[in-house]
Amino acid sequence: MDTNYINEICSEFLPRFRAEKVDITLKELVGISKKTEARAKKKYANLKKPRSCPADIYTQNWVRRTLEKNLATKALKPFSLDNPPSAFKASAKYFWQLPLEIHRPLAIRLFDAKPEDREEVWKNFKLPYKEIEKRFIDMAFERTRLAQKKGYKTYVGMFLDKYKIPKTSYEKCSKSLDKLIEYCDRQLPKTGAIPAWFYSEYNLPCYICKVSNFPFKDFNGILDYVAKIYPILRKFRNKMNIRVGEASKMFYKMETDIFEITIGRKGNARHRIVDLIHELSHVIDFLQDSSRGINSIDKGEYLREKEALKIEISILKKVSLQLYQSIFGEFLLSFRRFIFETELYRDPDRDLAKLYAETFNRCFKDARQRSNHIYFLDEHISLKPFSTLPHAVAQSEVILSLARKDARAAS
């Protein structure tokens, strides 16, 4: 890596440090980066072959990750919920009302129950919903103010920047939602009668669980199958470490040149298998990029999701038509969250249970929900806002491309 590229990376990071009120100069960032580069080159020389990426990409990623960690450390300002800074008082009040340590257990208890029993489980929680909603709304306003203090006009704008989502792609997704929903609805598999609880406020419709003949029994079968379609995976099979954990994700561990794949334990075996196909798609995208001299990590999360989704769809189409069709139900849930979060931060002061129901009905045409109070149990909404935004925008672009291909084939 030459000094010019180090300057380019540091110039990109400097405004981020300043937005977090971190006192640091470009010269200091360059100094940190050069030291990191020297260490990275030594690490690279000792990696076992085959190496998953070229030396220049490897060192660039070390520099980026070092600056990311440095920024996170310096920007982090721990505070007590008993005496929070004024900028975080609304969030503190929300988490006093619904502490982090009981948030996930509540969601697990609700969705682990039989669908027909969930309404009773919800009632037994005896949560003070009105107070939770009030504090959630206050927290939404607070999040927007924090984004504006960092120089963003809107809360979502901050995440477009974070995930490197072009504003045009986001706007195209927003304007195409009805078309996207209609296309997804047409693709859903015909899997027999729908139970009465399927579209209730206490259920998230899942077509993956309704596939009649699921094609895989374990992770090994998937690895063998995917490696036949994408031989590049076979070459690096020994550099993949797969385990079950809290959430599904793929992380490239630079210290060892290993792809750490974690599959979320809270789903059933079918969901874990589909998640593994998606995470393997990220590995394939990384390896394909590296073989072309492209830095996959530098692309940003949105583009990585888009390319991985293309690969995932190509695999699912070959595996099983029903399984491929069922994934469009997951896309509908993704668009439901996209619509709800967009509307929430556009105008938080409203009946959120009604909004959550309306967004569900918009995405699932046979749904007739009037009110849905469980939005705050979705940790992607309450704890990690807009964390699935890159997925939704990526899905929108891939679906629009599929729709165009179908139209050409029909003409």
C-alpha cells in the first residue's frame, strides 16, 4: 500500500472522528496507519497458504479496522442509567422501563410458545405498554436529534452514509415498495392451507417452515453442495470456522485469515441452514472479489449484501424451487421493517401499534391486523435501528432485476 492510499483512508476517517468530538489530526491518523501497515505486512508473510486475499488488500483492511477500533474506543462515552448525559436521557428512561437483560428473553418466551398460545403469553407479561410506547417515541426523537448534531438532515441519512447506500438506491426502493411487495407475493410457494394464526400480530409468517421436502439435513451437506456450484469455496474450505451463536454473521478474521461463520441458535434447523447458505454467499463474494483485486470490505455493507444475495438466490434456485420461493416471504418481512422504521423516524409521535399493523397488512395482502404492539420486541427496531436497511435496499434492487428478466422472458 502506498502513502497516497493511507492518506485517502485517513482523510475519509478524519470527519468521522471530528463528528464524535475526538481531538485528532490527519497527521496522527497517518502515523497510526503506517505503524499498522508495517505490522500487517509481517502478519501476511506468516499466513498459511492459500491466502484468501492479496497483500495490498490485506494491509488496507488492517488499517481500516485499526482506525475503526480507535474511533470506537475514543468515541465511546460510558454512562450510568442513573445519571445519563442530557443527550441520552430519553434512551435511559426507555431502558429503565424495559432493561436490555429482559428484552431478548421476553421475545424468546413469546415466539417459543405455540402460535395459538402466544396471545395469552403476551397478556401474562403484563407490560405497561402505554408507558413503553411513550418512552420509545421520546427515544426516536432523541436519536434523530443526535444524528442532526452529527450533521445529518435525517436519522436514516446517517445510516445511508454508514452502510454506503447511494441515496438514489434508497429512494428507488422507497418508491418501488408496492411493486416489490406485489412481486414477492406472486413468488410465494403454494404450501397448502394457511392456519388462522399465520397472519396474527403474534406471528411472523414463515414459508421456509412450510416447505414440504426440505433438501438438507445438516451443515456438511450444504458445504458439499455449494462447493460444487462455486469451486472457489472448496479451495478455502479449511479456512472456514462454522459455529452456532447468538446471531448469524460472517466475519473475516485477519489475524488468522479465517472466515468465522456464526449461525444464530434462536431459529430452527431450517432457518439455520438457510442462514448458512447466506453466510457462505458472503464468503464466496469475498473470495471472488479478492481474485479480481477488489477489496470486499471496502465496498461497504450494502454492496456486500447485494452481491451475496445474488449468489444466495442462484444457489436456492438450484436447490429447490419451493425453498427459493419461500425466501420471498423473508423479503416481505424485511420490507415491513423498512416501511415501519422509515415512517417511525419521519414522524414518531403517533399510534405505533396501529402503524406496525398497517405496515404488516401492506406487505401481506391477506392480513387484517388492526393493532400490533410487539414492535419493540424486534431488536432490529428497538436496539439496533436500521441495522437491516442495507439488506432491504439490496433486496429491492435484486428483485427489480428479477422482475425485469421475467418481463423480457414473457414478451
